[in-house]
Amino acid sequence: MLFDALLGLLLLGLAWLLLSCRDLFKAIVLFVAFGLLMAIVWVRLDAPDVALAEVAIGAGLTGALLMSALAKLPVDNPPGRYSNEKTHWLLPLTLALMLLLVASGLGYALWSLPVIAPGLSGEVAANLEQSGVSNPVTAVLLNFRGYDTLLEIVVLLLALLGVWSLNSLDATPATAEKPANLVLDTLMRLLVPLLILVAAYLLWAGANSPGGAFQAGAVLAAAGVLLLLAGWRLPTALAGLPLRLALVAGPVAFITLAALTLLNARLLELPVEHAGMLILLLETFAMFSIGVTLAALFLGQRPQERGGSA
Amino acid sequence: MNSAILYALVGVGIFSLGLYALILHPHLLRKILAINVMGSGLFLVLIALAKRTGEPLPDLVPQAMVITGIVVAFSATALALALMVRVAKENHRAELSDDESQQP
């Protein structure tokens, strides 16, 4: 309890610090630290699957993405201008008072909730045997609420389409003229195969212990980000159709399954005898697509294709 | 007061801090950070409330929803950052001007 209270205070303090510190670079580093602290909280709250997702996506990939976006901003943008100078001192004060009111209202609402509320835990436990996996979180994500996961993968793809249409082609050639960085290069050679192995393990382990397609996809994406940081670019021959096929493999697998289950008039309701196999298959395609999509989001531009502009 | 309610209250606090920063700070990167912090606060409320099952195992449906939420938040952040970089390229600063006369 004391540890929980300390952790809570630390989280609030870090949130305040990262939102108010003048240096944006520092703010991003603090944000990553905030994410890691959140992961400890998830473990304290018996949510190891969420902790894995938070560390890999919430802290790791978001941090890398924020850093690369900060590097793309014009340098003359004064980071010191941290709040609007034109604002009167009354505005922050009024805002703080109003938000205090909102927060106390929300706090009171939480306080008056019943102490014991089983929610849907009973139903999940009762139907777990039919789901084909023994990790209940995977069962909820891929079987009971497969609909959510289908839409989520489509959201990822939509975000990538938005990013691609906003920014012009990636002009960096495959062999970027960067000074060879021996440390980064060696680290990459060691880590990338290891990360691929870890991703495969997380995918396989997701059936009966914490892990699953999203965590595995994020680890795969981390390998991609590392490669991109080391100056590697997708070969132009692969940037056209093969990349697009990799991006849509997950959604297409999901939609195909949805269409097939619809033949029985039961959308995404997996047949009990094949459920385990189907979930593994779905997760493999989903992991691959998620990994490629996340890494492509990090690159932030359409990779150069063979034959110049597309 | 048990630890579930404690964490839920911390979540409300984090959400409010994020909302405060979102409204007050003009820099777009800071606004994006603030939205992410707000999201974390919201996830904390969801997961903390899921612990009130009265059994050792928490309710797992909110946990699955939060995992979905983390991935969606990442996608939204990526899109927002791309928009920010584009705004900075057009405006030469990563802020939205609220001055109508400056618009072309």
C-alpha cells in the first residue's frame, strides 16, 4: 500500500514535470520514463500483458517516434517559448480551478463506485475452454472480442495511409552517406536476430502466458527501427508491391476469417475445435503486419520505389 | 481505501494534468505529449477499476481493451506527429496560430 502510494505520487510528479519542463527533448525522455513507471503500475495491478504492450509500444516506440519528429522540426523554433506569453495570468488560474472541480467530481464518482464489481471476469473464465488458448487476455483479444482487434489493425493501416499522404517520398538513398558507426552497427547485427527470436517467442507464448500478436509485432518493429536508425533502407525492389502485401496481410487474414465465419452467420465466432490453430495463424499474420506498419510509421515517409517517383 | 481506488484516483489526477497542459501550451509537440498523458490516466482508471472483482484474478476484458487502446493511441500519435511536422514546414513553427489575420 505504501509502495502503491509512492508509485502514484511519483507518476503524478513525473507527469507534471514532463508537461511543464521547458526543454522538449527532456520532456520526451521524461515521457519514456513515465511509460516505464506505468509498466510497473500495470504489473502491480495484475496486468502483465498491458505492461508488455506499454513498454514496447507506449514507452519504446512512441518515444522513438517523438524523438524523430522533434528532429524534423525547424531548429529556429524556440523551445523556450513554453507557454503562450500573450495569456493573462488569470487563464491558467481559472483553468486550474475548473479542472480541480472536474477532477474532484470524477474522484467522487470513483469513490462512490461499489467496492466489488466482478464485471465480465466470470464469463471469460467460464468460456475460456472454448477459446482455444489458455491466456484469457489473448482469448478476449482474438476470439471473444475479435471484432475490436480487426478494427484496431485497420486503424493502424489508416494511420499509415495518412502519414504517407502527408509527407513526400523518402529521399534518403539505400546507402545513406553516414559515417560508419561501429557501435550501432555491431549492436544492430547482434540485436536484430535476437529481437526477431523474441518476437516469435512472445507470439507463441501468448497462447498461455502474457504476450501475443501486438507485443510481438512491437518487438519486430523495434528491430525495424534499429535497422532504420543504422541507415538501412528498404531495397527499392521491395518497396512496391511486397511492402504493401506485408502491410495488408494481417487485415486481409482477419477479414477473410470474418467472411468465412459469416457464412455460418456468426461474425468472427471461431469454431471450437480449430480455435487454437486459427488464433495462432491470425496472430502470425497480424504480428507481421503490425511490425511492418509500426516500423513504417516510424520512417514517416513512403519508401523509395524502383522507377523513381510513384 | 484499497489500492485499486488509489490508482484510479491517480489516473484521474494524471488525466487532469494532461488536460491542463493540452489547453495551455501552444507548442504542438507538447499538446501531443499531453494527449498521451491523458490517455495513460484513462487507461489507469480502467485497469484499476477492473481489479475490483473480489477475487485474485482481475477482470480481463478492460485489460484487453487497454492493449487495443495503447496501439490505437500509438497510431493516432504517429499521425498527429506527421501533421505537426507538416504544419511546422508550412508555418515555420510548430504552433497553430489563433490569429485569423495571419492566415493566407
